[in-house]
Amino acid sequence: MSYLPYAVAAWICLVGIAGVATSRNLIHLAICLTVMQSSSYVLLLSVGYVKHGKAPIFKGTKLGTTAVDPVVQALTLTDIVVSVAVIALILGLALDAHRLSGTVDPDRLADISG
Amino acid sequence: MSWIPPLLVAIPLLAAAVTAGLDHITPRPVQDALVVAASAATTAFAFVLLWSTERREVVHWFGGWRPHHGIALGIDFAAGPLAAGMCAVIGLVVTLALLYSLTFLREAARLFDALMLVALAAMCGFAMSGDLFNLFVWLELMGVAAYALTGFQVERLGPVQGAVNFAITNSIGGYLFAVGIALLYARTGALNLAQIGDALSHGSAGGLVIVAMTLLLCGFLVKGAVVPFHLWAADAYAVAPAPVCAVLGGVMTDIGLIGVARLHWAVFAVPFGNGHAVGDVLLWLGIVSALLAGTMAFLQRHLKRMLAYSVVCHIGIMLAGIGLLDSSGLAGAELIFLAHALLTAGLFFVAGILHVDHGLIDELHLRGRARGCWALAAAWFAGTIGLVGTPYAGIYLGHGLIDEGATAIGRPWVPALLWLGSALAGAALFRAGGRIFLGWGDEDDPLLGEAMEEDPLEREVLRPLLVGVALVAVVLGVVVSVVPGLGQRAEYAADRFRDTSGYAARVLRDRPTSPPPSLSISIRHTSLDSLLYGAGATIVALGLAFVGLHRRRLPRAVAAAGGRTLASPIRVLHALHSGVVGDYVTWVAVGTAVTGAAWALLLRG
């Protein structure tokens, strides 16, 4: 078993969070959020990976053929769908912010605080 | 009765689809009737479910994919009395909010109703889900609906900023949760909660499970607005329309806590059950939330922000109750949830009415404007009394059960801190009530900072309906502590919820639950300590409110000394709640790291 995919997933997650925390542009920030979420795709796929495993389509294959885990692929797909909805909403809000204030910098948007 | 759980999700989702799809065809009254009827029907079914879970957990396997030899093949809803009770409260609050918004948000598009119903379905699904990944999906679904509802009035900048902060912070929480799911799946090969718990009960848990637990629970704590993950809450509540605030603050924020409790007792109680490491971290997070948010509530002049911090304060008390890890604590958290959901909703409704009447939502600007509005004043003060926990009102019984639980496990100092938290939040609400409804106090108070930009709200509303809904919510919330038999049933529900092996046996092997004991129908009595604490908290709240109103009349030496010592901590507190989303995300990351480090040290050391 290789540890590389797990290290990559952790790295992507941390880079994504750092990007979100320091971003000065809402669109850039939304992309950072997608980057952060990609770490869970990498993690899920590497969890379900089996060496020399075939795609999990069992029609016409012999019983006992090694295949990768189909569950994690379904999870990854669902994960992607969920994040698309969130990202679309954030991008929509970024458009509104730009229309109302002429900026997409979250620091300059800070209208309410305390 | 296993056909009921899916209905709680299916009815609101179908009604939402019909409302959104037939927007331009059906006349408005038909649409309104459909929306309210769907929400009321969901509530009614939730009560039927609550009744039928008295004997055993109601489990529904989707598509009939039942477990095979103790291995879960499909996806299930598993509802016990606690989950069913949550659904009933959620349904009730959403129904009240929909009635309130019939005239309050008349010009709003139909999408508003559809989004409220989607949020209702997602919250019910979340409360009943027996599958880890489905918890994530429901969490994100209610999140997306809530972000859209918060930013509903996009013609102004405030709602956009509030919705952006809310959406980004909660998405980060959701993604942490997703990574946690992947780790737990890697370790156990299961997604069903009972199955994961089964798999982890053999052998030692190890570091991977600690990391997974940290990510999963912190994901929920972000949703639950627990300090230091709470920073989004005040921004979102300040700008959302009042009925949306009632749903967000009353039930949706609190629902993160049922996720924490469910995950703890279904999955992590066996591997980490020895000792109090997991519970103590939750307990301290709860205590810090209660005290910090209580203080922040006192420093607000925007009514909805004040209520937002009051919500965070009570969330902290509930989390502390859960963190005691015994039945009394959990039962206390349940009862506080019930009373707090209705009272908070009622107070947000009152704030919305004040906003419509005067176009103002700022405590100082509203000073004396609502003199003579006796119905509103009664609702506001009764709600506040309920939220402080004055003996035998509102959250008192829940507080009392938490006191008992804390004393039983040898932490008698916990109740004092928690009562202080609710006294602080109550003081803020008393002060606002005194200023607005009685015209007491100074006209200006530099302690409370600058006013936020007001949003003049000019609407034709059916005022008696709004006042009526607010009064119903407050009255239902206040009487929670004196409903005969409720305390005993909450304790029984907590016992059942904490029974890890019973839950797994029922879900995976369809074993019958042991028959319920006969529960008495009498008012649950509390200890003398709780009675004194409740009375003390009320006096402290009233005293602080009075000081807040008449600070100028204090002897000059006292005022000057107080000002010198308190000025800089208050400045720091205000500065921490900066309204900049990058800061919030940093706090989420730091909070997760510190929580995980604490668990790693306590559980491995």
C-alpha cells in the first residue's frame, strides 16, 4: 500500500483551506473551496482502489474477478453533485456582491461586524 | 409503522417541487394552502411517529434492502423517540414560520416557500438518517436551502455578505465531514452507523479513528455554531428575514447537536467510551460557548444579532448537557432544545413585527417606540423569562436535568457556569425589552458600538396573524417545563438513544426493544439547587439589564473603574467578530486542530 495518495489528499485539503482563508476575491475563493473538496475525491478513490482491479462492471465477467470498490465512486459522484450546488450559489452571490458594491473582495464587503 | 419515516421527507419535497413548478399556473391562495398543509401534515406524521416509537425504534429500509446476517446492504431511516420528537418540533416551528410569512413576505417569490419546505425535509431526513453518507447529503441540502433563504433579499449588500459568510463557513464544515466519512469508511468498510459502531467495537480504535471523529464532529459543530465555529451565525441571522431566522435559530442550528449525539452514541461510544475524554472536550466547548455568546449578546444593539448570540449561548448549554454523556444531561439538552426552539422562534417573530411597525431593528433607535404594545411586550418578556430558565418556565426543566447529571458524575461546578451563560443572554433581552417597550434607559450607549445600517421595511401585513403566531410560539415554549410527564419521557428517550448495542441489534438484526417502563404523568421535580440557580439567574439577568439601562446613574467611581477594566476586552471581542470570511475559516481550521489535538492527547495518553 502506498501512502502517497493520502499525503496528496491531506496536502490538497490544507492548501484549499489556506486559499479560502487568505483569498481576496470571491471567485478565487470559490475555486479554492473546490480545490479543498477535491481532496475528499482523491481520498475516497484511493480508499477504494485495488491493485490490478477492474472497473466494477460485473456483466459477463467471471465470478471472483478482482474489482475496485464501487461504493466510493458513487460517493465521489454524489459529493461532486453536492458541491456543484454550493459553488453555483456562492458564485451567484459573488455576482450580486459585485452588482451592489462593485467589488468581490470579501474584506471590503464587510458591511456588518461585531 | 415503518412507512412513516420516508413520508416526513417525501411530503415536503413533493410539495416544494409542485410549488416551484406550478408557480405561474396556480393562484396564490391555493399555493399558500398547499405549502402550509404540507408542513402541517409533516408535523402531524411526526407526532404519529413519536407515538409509535414509544415501544421500539421505527426502522425503514429503502427499496426493501434489509440487512443480511447482520450486514447492512441498504440505506435506512432509524427513528427513536428522540429523533421523532426532533422532527415534530422542526415541523411545528417551520409551520409557524410559514404562517407568519404568508403576509410578511407577500412580495417574495414562491421559491421562498419551496426553499422552506426543502429545509424542512432535509432537517427531518437528517434527524432520522441511519447512514453516515446520507447525514452528509441532508446536511448539505439543508445548508444550500438555508444559504439561499439568508440571501433572499439580494437587493441589499448586507444579506449578500451574510449569506456568503454562512455558505463558505458551513461548506468548509461539510467538506471536513466528507473527509471524515472517507477515513471511517476506509477503516470499517461500512457506511451504516450501526454497522460502523459494530466494526469499531472489536480491537483498538487507533489514531485514524480519532482523526475521523475530530473531522466528523467538528463538521457538525460548525453547523451547530459552537464557539469558535460560531462566527457565521450572527452575520447570517442579522440579515435573514424574521421567519427564516426563526427556523435557522430555532431548529436548524441546533440540529448539528443531534448529529454530534447520534455519532457519539452509535459509533464512538464503544471505542472511546472508557473515561470522559470525548465528553469533557464537548463539555468545555459548550461552557465556553455559553459564556462567550452570553457576553456577546449583551454587547449587541441589533435585535436579531442579539438573538443570534442568545441562540449560540443556549446551543452551548445543550452541548454541555450532551458532553456529560449521561441520560440526565442528554434529556436536559432535549428539553432545552424543545423550549428554546419555540421561544427563540417567538422572539424572532416579535423582532420582525417591530421591524415592520417602525422600520427599525436597532435597540437604541427603537427606544420607547413600542410603548403600549402590550401583546408584543408580553410575548417578549415571557420569552425572555423562558430563555433565562426562571423556575418552572421554558428551559428551566432542561437546565435542572443537566444540573442533576453534572452533580451525579462529580462536576458540580458545571451548573453555575451554564446558568451564568443563560443569565447573561437573558440580561441582554431584558435590557432590550425595557428600552423598547417601556422606554427606560439612556438614549445612547457607546458600549454597544455603532449602529448597523437600517433596512426600512414597508409592508402591508396582517398584523393580528403575526402577533398571534408569535404568542403561540412563546406560550408553547414557556409551558414546556410544566407539561406533566414530559421530563420522564425525555429521560426515557435519552436512555434509548444512548443504548448503543440496543440500537445496533434493532437496526441490523431486527431484535425487539425491551418494553418501555410505565412512566408517570406528573410534573418532573428538580433539585433545590436548580431552583436556587434558576431564581439566582433571573435576579442576575434583571440586575445586569438594569445596569445596562442606567449605566450613567452608577456612582462615577464605579462607572470609571468598570469602563477602564472592561473597555479593552470588549474591543477585542468586537474585533474578533470581524465579518470577514477569511478570519472565520481560519478559526474553523484552528478550532478543528485544537479539538483534535485535545482528543489525541486525552485518548492516547
